[in-house]
Amino acid sequence: MSGTVVGILGFITIIAIVVLLFQSRTLPSIAFITVPAILGVILVIGGYYTWDNMAALIKAGFGSTGPTATLFVFSVLYFGIMTDAGMFDVIIGKLMKLVGDNVIGVTLMTAVIALIGHLDGGGASTFCIVVPAMLPVYKRMHMRPTTLLRIAVLAMGVLNLMPWAGPTMRAASVLGIEAGSLWGTLIPIQIFGIVLCLGHAVLAGFQEKARGAGLTGKLAKEEGEVVVDTAVDDATKNELARPKLFWFNLILTFAVIALLIKDIFPSYVPFMFGVAIAILVNYPGAKMQKKVINLHAGPALMMCSTLMGAAVLMGMLVKTVEGADGTAIPSVVTNMSSLITMILPAALGRHLPLVIGILSVPLALAFDTDSYFYGMLPVMIGIGAEFGIAALPIAVAMVVCRNCATFISPMVPATLLGTGLADVDIKDHIKASFFYVWGFSIICMIFAIILGIIPL
């Protein structure tokens, strides 16, 4: 089976998954398992892989999503315990006094928290900071959680240009320069992007106000939208509330987040420690602890199944195995990348940075970060050289525009973590964010063209 056919099958796989999700034909976990599995069987029958290769690829996929699944379980439990104990009720009360009935203040606060929270470049940790803090406020204000995610991912995309963030480091390594040097070129675009994401937060606030959001508002039921039910069983809430432990829980939460940002341990370890301490102090006794954990078992299990399904998707599309002769077999994504390079140069090679910038957001749905920068960027640089285009503007276009879409991609495990914490289906997150993110990336690219960083 030729690489071209494998690449075509890869794109068909992505399209099939997107269609299944958007038409609500099945759960994300089922789509992530079945469609790539069918692809794997076809590739084995076609002689591209063996059954052993397929098994190895799926096993390798769990290396990408396993830690995120663990992080999700313990972060859900931790923030669930803090919610049950009433810590967020106090914080929300303070925030509500600060912003009052100001919906725009809430959206701006979301953007600022996301910008600050993503200074470490960690998508999972940022979602763990932003979503639990702001989601109760959004529910209280009758605002959509999809708006919360959209504001957060745009802010995170802009901050992801930092030299210690993954995409910038990857692009710099391909260019053979220091990440700080590449960031020096990106700084004006990043500053513009920060202003733009704050402007988008204001726009999102006006949109929510137009829908009737506010302390006395009602969440409008729109087609295909699930109305958030904020009612809580008062008896259970009172039984689990621990107002006298507010300061202990707040200090513990800061300690968990500090340990998360410090990056000494894997990201799930601080939450494991936090859960153990929080449940022992707030709810002593095995019977009460079991009750609290059972309250949050459903969401954790649902999200873990999605992440485990994503392991099959990542393995079959992204991972690489060795053939019988000891050489690496090109991954499906590598063949998809080669297919794109076969199509683009003939007609659009002279405007390659512009073309790849425009296509970066749609391609983000199909390529993980490593494949995009280590697989596609070197090929694009080689093609650009044939047309006299320098490597730097190609890299800038790919970094800036791809970063905007990082956290709407189902190929990025942190995206699934964010949607799980916000209790939003991945398809609804993509629907609500895709065109905003795409427009955002194009505006940033136009700004780079105006500055002369990217040639027209």
C-alpha cells in the first residue's frame, strides 16, 4: 500500500470522526476507538502494517493520554471535594461582589486568569486553574460554558508563543536556533494577540448579555444546546459543606497549584496528594469518603473513557513502529503531511507562508503538535526554499496560526481535559470555537504581514 493511499485514508478517518461527533451519532470515546481501529484493519490487510504493528501503535498511544487520564481523575475528585466543602461558594461570592451583574467583567476576568495561568505553558494545568474557578460563576450568571472555554483557549493560544512552550521550542529546534531568538520575532505578534484576546472577551460578554445572561437572567435554550441545571440538592450540600475549613482548603488549593506550576512531579501527582489530604481532613471516615468519591465517579469515568479512546486514535495516526527490516514505518500522519506537500507547491508555492497560515487551524484538528512541527515544518521549509522563501516566515506562520487552534484539537489530550472539566462535549466546544479561532489566527497573520514578518 502506497504512502499516498495511507495519507488519503488518514484524512478519511479524521473526516469520519468529525462527522460522527457533529451529528451526535455516538460518544467521542466510541468514535475514537472504532474509526481508527477500522483504519488499522485496512492497513494490515493492505500490507502496510502487521497485527503486531497495530498492537504496538495502540500501546504507544496510551503513553500520550495515560498521564492526562490520571490527571483528570484526580483533578475532578479534588475540585469536586473543594466544591462540596463550599470553598468555591465563598470565592464566587467575593467575585460576584467584585463584578456584580457585569457579564463583561466575568468574561474579561476569564481571559486574564487564562493568560496568567498559562505562563507556564501547560495546557492541562491552565484548564485546571481556569475552569473550576470560573465555571460556577458562569452557571450563576447563566452564561454558556462553551464561551468560557472559547475565551480560555484563545488566551492560552497567545501565551503558548512563549519560548518555553512546546510549539515554539519545537519550531526553534527545526530551524536550528534558540527558542528565545524565535520568540524575539514573535513578541510583537504576541502582544497584539493578547490585546485581541481581551477584545474577544469583551465581545463574548456582549454576546452573553444579548442572550439574557446576568444574575437575574435566564439561560436561553437554543437549538442543540443543553441548558445548564444549577440546582443542587440542599440536604446533600449542607451535609458536605465545611465552612470552618475554608482557609485550610484555600491554602491547600494554592499549594496544589504551586506544585503544579513548579513542575517537580508529573502533573497528576499534586492532585493525588491534594485529594488524599483534602478528603482525610474534610471527610474523615471511610463511609463518608466513599460517598464523596461516588458523587464524582460518573464524570471521571466518562472522561477517562474518552481519553482512553483517544489513545487508540493517537496511536494509529501519530505513532511510529519499526518494520521487519528494522527501519521505521512512516506514520499515517507523516503520509498525510506528504500528501499535503504534494498538492500545495504546484499552485501556491510562492505564497507558502500565507497558505500554511490559513490552513493551520483546520489542520490542527488532524495533526498533533509533534507531527505538525517535526513532520510537516521541515518539509514546508524545503518546499519554500525551492521558491526562494526563507525558513523563518514559514515557521512563524505555522507557530502563530497553529497555536491559536491548539486547544480545540481533539489530538491534544489537554483539550479533552478542558472539555471534561467544563462538562462540555468536544463537538460543542469545536462548534462554538472553531470559526472564532480561525478568524483570530488569520487576523494575527495579517498583523505579521503588516509588520513584514511574513511576506505576502
